[in-house]
Amino acid sequence: MSEERLKRWRLVLGGEEADGTQVQLSKQERDMDGALDAVYGDRRGGLGGSAPNVARWLGELRSHFPSGVVRVVQQDAIDRLGLHRLLLEPEVLDNVTPDVHLAATLMSLRDALPESSRTVARRIVRQVVEDIERRLADRTRSAARGALDRSARTSRPKPSEIDWDRTIKANLKHYQPQYRTVVPERLVGHARRRRSLAANLILALDQSGSMGASVVHAGVLSAALASIPALDTKVIAFDTSVVDLTEQLDDPVELLFGIQLGGGTDIDQALGYCQTLVSHPAKTVMVLVTDLYEGGDPESMLRRAASLIRSGVRVIVLLALADDGAPFYDRAHAAAFAALGAPVFACTPDQFPEMLAAALEGRDVGAWAADADIAVV
């Protein structure tokens, strides 16, 4: 075995006498080993109980590893070593690497943040928001606008509404050489723009602790969608109570800090509130972001869901809106929602724009998910 591979095994095994490699590490490699051992070393692990120790360790971590590795190790340190308390210290927050999981952790600590830490915490969350917006906001808005435009097309336009480019392309096979003209058998156009809203979107976000990353992504994307005049976007967050965040859609950071991650879950109550927001069922898409672990009344939850679907609302259940893979979820409730006709699956933030476009166009979202190789319940 090469020396390089032996060194990798030495770093994996942690350097106890039983590792069997007998490999000597350089100073830099020993520092890397120490940074990892603080989190993953069963015998010598630990970062101490002070903010300076954690801040120093975070700095060493960034100097030895790429940002993707730093985010993973940082999150493991928070989970394994219980660093939530130290995240309240500005000195620690100044040294962390922003990512969606850290944003969710800070949201869950919202009420515990001292005044000296709040400015730093908001700056971190804003960095995460800006990253998501940079990657996904324009795509999401473009997909939604395109879907609304396509859904507005009509094959029986008035003369002033005819789209001549599309009409000619659709009728080229009817070209008459002797007259050097196209005789259109089918007119293509857009319905006249109305001042009333073209579609309604309700996003209901489960703010239990396990849904943190999904809530961050959904919150930022819903704020992007709120800028589309033709789409009436409403956002609620729920645990055992319901909070309507629609008025905060102009500032996604404020919206996220209006969400209190953690606590119980009452999906039945959330669906009841959503019913009060529906004025035009056939024009409404409702995206329920939840792992379906219901702490309220499961039978009433399913009755409300069935009532929404029967009325014409297109209900979609996202078990996760994150890059973390297959989520833990209540399989019995997922199967029950699917039996009612609601597509139930998890998707990544990158897939969300196309999923939303399919829903707004009235296409079969379950079929779209299957075509995208997404496992559907």
C-alpha cells in the first residue's frame, strides 16, 4: 500500500496505537488530524467549553479543508458536541461558515440569541438567503411566469389577441404555393390580460426541527415568487399553532426569523387555516412541506386534505425540499395522501422550479416527478 493511502487510513483511524499503520504525519497533517479528532475522536474528542476554543477550532478547520468539508464537520460538531449554547457567542458566530443547516440552527435559537449576537446571526442567515437567491430565485420566477403565460394561451383568440408568429408556425403545413400564403386552420394567441390574479399559491411549511433545511429553502423561494404580480403567493408556517408570514415576503430574512423551528406538529390545524385562504379552488396550488408526522388528529387531517382536493385545489406534499436525500417521514400518512390524489415525494431545491411550473400549468405532477427519476409514494 502506498504511503499516501496509509496516511489516509491513519487519519481515518485516528492515530490510536491499534491503528496498525505506523505512519508519521507532517505538522500540517497532525493539525488536520487534531481538528477532526475534536469532533470524531471518541477518546480525546472535545472542543472545551469556551467560545475562544471553538472560534480557534473553526479557524483551523477552514485553513485545512475546502468549504464543503467545513460545512459537514461544522454541522457534525453542532450535533455531536452540543455547541448550540456557544453559537450564542458573537466570537463563535464570526468564525462559522454559513450554510443552510447553520441558518436553520440559528432560526431555532432565535429567542435565545443575546442582543450582541443577533446582528451577526442575521448577517449569516442573509448570506445563506443570498446564496439561494443567486442560484434559484431567477429560475423559479422564470419557470412560474412561463407556466402562467402558457396556461393563458387560447386557441380561440380575438383578432387583437392572435399571436401571429405562433399561428404561422402552427400552420406551415397548410401553405398554399399558388397563393403564396398560409391558410391558418388553427389560431394561436394569448387570452387578454386580466387585472385579476392568474393563479394562487399557498405554501404551508412544517416548522418542526427536522424540517429546518426545507423551511429555509421554501422561505427564500416563496419570497422570490411573491414578486410575480400574476401569482398570489401566501406562506404559512405551523407547529401546534399557525402563523401567516405572507406580509413578510418582501424580506426573506425577516420571514425566516418569523419561523420558530422545533416543537410539535398539527397538520390538521394548518390545513384548516389553508382552507380559509382558498377563494378559487380550481386556480389554487397548495404545496405542503412536511414529513407528515402528525401530532394532531390524523383522521381529521386526511378529511381536510380530501375536502381540499375534491374542491379542485391541487395539493402537493413535499416530504423535503433539500439536498439531503431521502427523508424520514410517516409512511402510512404519505400513502394516505397519495391515495387521495396528492403527489407525495421529496425534491431538491434545483428541481423545485420545474415542479412548480408543472403544477401551475395543471400537468400531472406525479408523472413529472417520475419522469425526473424522483421516487413518488
